Amino acid sequence: MNILDALRYHARMRPNDLAIIHGHGNATFLQLRNTVLAVAARLRDAGLDRQRPVAIYVTDPLIHLALILGAMREAIPSFSGHPNYDAPPTGISIGAYLCDRQMPFMSDAAVIPVDSAWLSPAQTSGLAPERRRFENRQSLARVIASSGTTGKAKAIGLSAELVDRRVELPGMIGEHRLFPSLSMIGVSGSLGFRHCLAHLRLGNVQIMPSGKLDAISAVKLHDVKSIIGSPAQLHSLLDVVERGTMRLPSLEQVRVTGSSIPRMSVVRVRSRLCSDLTGLYGSAEVSGIADAPADLLERIPGCAGFIQPWARAEIVDAAGNVLPAGAEGIVRIRSDVGVAKYLGDPPENSTAFKDGWFYPGDTGTMSNEGLLAISGRTAEIINTGGTKVSPDLINDFLAGTHGIAEAAAFGVDYPDRPTEIWAAVVALQPIDEQALIETCRRALGGRGPHRIVRVQRIPRNTMGKVITDELRRSVMSGA
């Protein structure tokens, strides 16, 4: 079932029920549908090339969502550039930029200013146009960007069929429930987009934090029962809750995704927010592929979870041979909702996609029961004098240390001596770096950091993953 069909149904059956709550007001299902019709009319009036994606750079979450759905109604592929306003990844030819402010890279296509007037049906040329359909189910409907942890995001094309299946399948195993939900991940991200469409399809009210409506206020004001975010976003939420010694009694479910969550963070979430915590593992290329319950997240380092029914994961060696249960190796994934390549045929296609498998760049293990645990990133493993160290080992230890809010380890290469392990930390109070290094060495031995540097922030992408190259450059420039 397409999201536009579901929205039309809800607008007829429950027109006055809230669909969206955001920083500037509310929208019922009928208002949201009328908004989408108004946006679709605007897009048709603009005479856009329906074979080329429109790039959406709009901060207001309701307008942004309406532009995505309006483009769908016009059978125009879309790409979301918000919230960082980075240029679109290479590999896609943009037909037009729909934006609330112009950026220097917007010189290769028409730039169409967008404001709140776009939401008003009275501002269009007439009645809402008849809905257009994509040529077929395999037509390009949505472009998303890979996580870009190396600083270079790649373009991923989703067909109309993949968009619908990525929304439908998780609901079949109970991932989405019938109660108010809040996503700290915007609709520009792969998961945020899927989460929003899935809950609208069910008829759930969606809370979109923005402007004066921050996540804490939204939960308290609107009795939010479900919240999803990255570990970094949940850490920020926890810091506010703990400083204010407040409670959020309406919360019944917390879901964390994007990167591994340290054991201490699991304990904090379960004690301060709610006990029902689920970890989600996946990527933009294959969508979600594993779920981990809270007790396993707390007991098993790097726990990614049990593989979902529409996906398959294996642990292999460098030659592609499947390894036995418990052996550490390279993770590869096959999914019914995965893509086969990046758009534009970048060099990464030959390494990330092989024989129907996607290689996310993770190392890990698989138990006899089918439980996947991630031990690190193949590209980020630090080889220091022959000892191979996963940054996550150090990050998790430091994040459990009193006074450390965030930590990210990385390798620093030298021409005349072995690679050193450095760690950047965001500290809540003054720290003794040398004493902290010695504490790490006592616990981790030769896998402890050689140097710890205090920073104001750790650069992360929209899913909360550390952008290692940017962090390394920033730390080294100030060292």
C-alpha cells in the first residue's frame, strides 16, 4: 500500500485527528493531505523534468515532508539535503532545488524558493491536479545518501517498490505500534524517512521536534510513548533529563540506531527513560536488518541483534568463505529491500556489492542462534605495531568513565614509528588526560590510547556515526 493511498484514507476516515505536531503548530490528516495537494499543484505549475530528482533543502519539517509527498504525487524522484545543507552526492543529476535558502553548489539546476505559502491551496493555479504515477514499480522514486562516515556520501536510488516495501515489512513484525511517536532523526535520513512514512501509514501522530519544540518538551507536552534516535542524540536527551532530575513517564519504548551504544548508555536509558530499549542495526543500502533487545545490548558488547526475516547476514573471511559460528570476520548482508549498487557507478560499487551481497564495512561474529555482534569497522581498525584494535573498544570504555560524555578513537600514522592510538573526548568537567590514559592502559593493556585530547564536539553524520577523517584533521590541526 502506497503512503499516498493511506493518507487519503486517513483524511477521509479521521480528518480531524492530528497527523503532525511540529515546532510551528499542528496538522490534521485532512490538513496534511490538502497541503500535499497544494505542493503537488505548485510542482506541476513549475513544469519540472520528472526524470530528474528534485533536491529539497528546507528546514521546516512539515514543509519538507509535504515536498517529499507532493513530489511522490507528481511521480518526481526526490532527494533531501537537510539538515546539514551539504551538496548532493555525486551520481545524480538534479532537476531543480527546492530550498529556503540558496547555497553555492546550487548552480547546476533551477533554484525554486519555498516558503509557508506553498502549503496553502489558495495559492495554486486551481484544483489539485490528478495524481501521476511512476512509469512502473521499478522507476526511481527516492534518492538517499549513504552515511558518509569517510566524509564522502554516495547516492542510493530507491524504486517505488522499494520505498513501499521498506515501510511495510517492519510493521509486519511489530516494529511500529499504534501510539504517538517522535523521531530525533529527520526525514532527510534513510531511517527518519522510513519511520515517518510507516507511522503516517498506520495513522499515528508524528511529533517533529524543531524550533521551540525540543524533544524533551515534545515528550512532556504530548505524552509521547515511542522515541527513536542515534546514541549521540539519546546521550544529549539523557544529559538534560539527569541534570534536571526529571522523569518522562509517558515513554514506553526507546529505539536506538546508527552506531553501537555503550553498555553504560544502555543502563542510563533503561533507568532514566524507560526499560523497553531496542537496538536497530542496518544501513541506507539495505535498510534495517537486525533488532537487539535491551538485555542483550547490556550483556553483549557490540550486539546488533537477531536478523530480520527478510534479510540474511554471514561472517566471511577475506576470500569470501563463510566462517563458523563465533569466529570473527567480515560482515556481509543480503536483503529483500536492499539495492544492488550506488548511483553513478562510483569505485565503491566494486567493493561494497559482490555477488548479490552488500559489504557494509563491519567486522563481527554470528552465534549459533543467529545473533549478530559487531566488533568494528574494517576501514577503521587501528593496527598499532601489529596489534589490531577496534575504536569501539576504546570508545565504550571511555564513555563509561565518569565525566566523559562522548569519545572517539582513531589511528595516527607516523613515517618513523608504529601507528599511535589517539582518542578525542567531550568531557563534562576538567580531566587529567595522563591519569585517564593510565586507567585505560590498566583495563585495555596495549589496546589503550597513547594520547587523549579534549574537544568541544565530535563530528558525526545524521545517524550519529563519527566522521573519522574530519575528526582526525580537526584534532591534528590543533595538536
